[in-house]
Amino acid sequence: MSDNRVADYAALCDSLVELRDKHATLDVPPTVDADAIIGALHQFQECVRYLNTRRSSGAILNLASEADVQDAVYLMLRPWVHDLVSENPGDKVANRFAIKDFISRAAKTVIEVKYVRDEQHGKRISSEMHDDIENYRHHPHCKTIVFFLYDPNSLIPDEQSLREQIEEDRLYSGKALRCVLVLKP
């Protein structure tokens, strides 16, 4: 690289640093933690109900698949979880890639959205969630996994047992991993 290009690059970097410092206090996103995300997810049904019963015509949320629920969760959280990223391939574990539904690095939280589609899936959901825990337990940006389960037809056979299995204290190589279950409706 020529000396002129290096000087131009250095000047550009200095200008960017100056701009960043000048505007660093403007539009600073609020700090969001896992508990705030969990609190918001507990309001999911109220948000869906509002959109589906409002006075004006407009978007009606038809939550008929996991993708539909993921979209609704993303739209609900993204305005105030500024670093929320959807469907980001995770680290390769056991020769397969884990796909996180959403991650907030600032909150160190992974949000796994599940749609219970039939009775068999309701019976297998615990195994699916334990696989997710195994995949995320070593992820450097994950201290909390929030499992958001949308079970519109109440197909999970024993909700309390599932909660006890998922929300137990976990410690892996000295690192705590918190797992939280939010079950709707």
C-alpha cells in the first residue's frame, strides 16, 4: 500500500473515531437483560390479541407455524433489543450446526422459539430442548436460554414436569447456564 493510501486510511479512521466520540451519547440503546426479555415474552398473548382485535383493518397474526411465531416474537422484541439477530448459524457441535432462533449478545441470551404442532411433538419437545441446551452450553455469548413455547392446542402432556426439567440449575465447567421456559398460550 502506498504512503498516500496509508495516510488517507489513517485520516479516515481518525475521522470515524472523532464522529463516534462526538455522537456516542446520542441514541444509545438501552441496556436489556434476560429478565426484561422474559418479561416481554410473558406479554406475547396480549400483543397478539391486540393486533387481532383492533378497531381498524390491518395485519392479523395467523400463528400456524414455528416461522409465524418466530416472526411475531422478532417484531415484538426487536424495537428495544437492538442487537437481536435472527436465525444466525451457531457453532458447529458434533458435526452439525445449531441454528439459534434469536440471540442478543448484550443480554447474553439465546431465545429458542418452538411451535408445538401435534401431539407427538408435544411429547418430544423436552428432548428437543435438551438437545438445544447441549448445543448452547459452551457458546461464549449465552448465559441464558429462553425457551418460548407456543402451544395453541395444549398438547404438552405435563407442563409442570417440563418446567422442572428445563429450569433446573446448570453448571458446566464452572460456567452457570440459566434456562427459562415461557409457555403460551
